[in-house]
Amino acid sequence: MTEGAAACPARQNRDDRKSAALADAEARPEVGFAPIHQFGFARDIMRSAAVKQGMEVDYFKDKEPSKVPVIFLDGEIHKKRRAQLARYFTPKAIAGRHRQVMDRTTAEVMGDLRRNSRGQLDVMSLRLACDVAAEIVGLTNTDPDAMSNRLRKKFTASGKRKRPGLMGRLGAIEDTLRTLWFFKRDVVPAIRHRQTHDCDDVISFLVREGFSDQEILVECMTYATAGMITTREFIVMVAWHLLENEDLRRQFLDGSEEVQFAILDEILRIDPVAAYVYRKAEEDLVTSDGRQVKAGEQFLVDIRNINLDEAATGACPFAIDAERSKRERMPSNWLSFGDGPHRCPGAQVAMHETRVFIDALLRVPGIRLARKPTMGWIEEINGYELHGAIVECDRA
């Protein structure tokens, strides 16, 4: 036993993960990519300028780079586009603009919960995630409840696409129709408004840059997946952990914002929403541990296992420990939001809205988990989905 392991005997056999068994059974990594499980090597790969995105970029290789979604860009054009969009994700933007949306929507959602004495967590959390992402992207010219419902049905349809046979074909048709409905009802009104009224959001930027309606739809779907779906799942996962663990719940409620964020980081470390990202070396490079990587090598960055690497986490990696990051001198979020040039730009937005929602939820009088979520797997993001969790509380 190592010195670090001996320091935490109470946690030695504890496994706080909720999604590990599902991921082990359902995750389907792409073939041809060498898996990475070591934290240090993964971070070097993700930070290196010699390494590029490894999946789906070929679809955009013949398209005009200036019109390609930012997530699929690399190099200087990616750096420039990220810099142009960074203003929507800064701490100043969160504190001065997005926090108002977080507080307002959370108050509305919790008010509905108190009046009804029960609520469905994935529906509640998607409403918040949609409102915040819509403010950033510019999807603000339709009813937010209706848009949230349309996106929820669209995401459900997306999950049906890979079913075998007829069900998969029908799922693909439904997904296409629901995407077109979202485009007509939510995206087009936002574009038309911004063609005559320049606003401070992503769609306004895309309109100024000359993006077509279809290109803007692709960007909106990218932000919808990254900013709405993954945040919804994470909020439900955090609520599940804290409503079942009274000690951790009390630690969260009694702690400062710093403590609360540390707890969120730990939950995201052991139960990251997305399991994999892919990278391809375009040039030879040498990593910090001396490993030589040749141009053309392809890597699967296994976030779930990387976040459990004891060389980075210290002992008892399966246990939630709010002091871990500080003790190991590790920056927040571990690799749950990626790293390097393609680190998720909305990471701190997601963490802030989760903290606001969970803090409010846990302070609702009599709040309790009446039904645990049903877990499923989203192949498109290689991550979990949580549906049907019911919370109950004292009626207002």
C-alpha cells in the first residue's frame, strides 16, 4: 500500500461512481485509435499544437474554413475564431450577464416545483440549460419553454437513429423532421431578427461573418449538444449524488462557493458526461515524459479512466473528496472538459449554472429524491443520459 493510500483507509474500498457500469457495458470507442489512460500523457497530447481533432473533421475538409463550426477547426483559424467568441464565456460575462438568466430561470423552476410539490429533474435542468445557452447563442426570439420541449424531443429522436433495422430508419426520419422544426421555429426567427438588429451573441456574430442559415443551424446544434444536453445530464447527476449522500449534501450547503465548485469537480471527475475525445498527430512530437509520437498516430483520450489515474488524483480515486484538487495541486475540472486549444469554452458557464441550480434545489423545504433516474447511453457523445428522476418537496 502506498503512503497516499494508507492516508485514507475510510475511502479505500469506496466507489462513489454511478455511471461506470453503464459506460463499461455501452461505450463503443472508434476503432483505429490507441487508447490513452495516463493523465499526463493525455494532457500533453491535448495541449500540443502538433495534434489535431481526430473525428468528423474529414466531413468539413472541403468546405470553406471560415464557415466551418469552430469545434471542427484547428490551427490559426481556430485560435482566431475562439478569440472572437471568447467574450461570451468570460468570468465577466458570467457574472454580469449569464448569472441573471441562471437566477431568473432557477427561481421560476423552483417556484413551479414548490407549487406542484414534485418535479422531473431532467425537464427542470434542461429548461435552465436551454435558457442559458440560448442567451449566449442568441436563440431568444421564441418561447423558451416551447424551445426546450422541442429540443428535448429532438435529442430523444437522435438517440433512436442507431437502432437496428426499421426502427433506426424511422428514428433518423424523426430526428431530421425535429431538426427542421427547431430550425424553422427557433433558429430562423433569431437569424431574421439579427439581420436587422445586431445583438451581442453568437448568431449575431455569424450573421456579420456571412454564414448561411444552414451553417448557422449547424453551429446552433453544436452549441445545443455541448451547452444543453451535457449540462442537463451533469445537473441531474449532481442532484442524484447529493440527494442520496447526506454528508456530502451538508458539506455542499455549508460550504463556500469554492467548496461547492470543488464538490462539483469531483462528481464530474468520477462521472464525466462524455467518455472519449479523439486526436490525431499531424507532426512528430515528444511528450513531457520523453515518449515519441509519430505523425499519423491516432489517439482515443479515455476521459473516464484518465480522471482516475492515481498518478494525478492520488489515492482512492473512486471516492468524492472535495480536498483532492487542492491537495494534488491540480487545476479544476481535471480533463472532464478536455484541455488545450479545444477545451470546452463553456466549461465555467456549465459549472456556474449547475452550482446555482443545485444550491437552490437543496434549499427547497422537504426536498427529497422520490424516484432515481433511469440511465441510458447516448452514442453520439459516448456519454450517459439520465431520465425520469422525480423530486418531491413540501408544497408552498
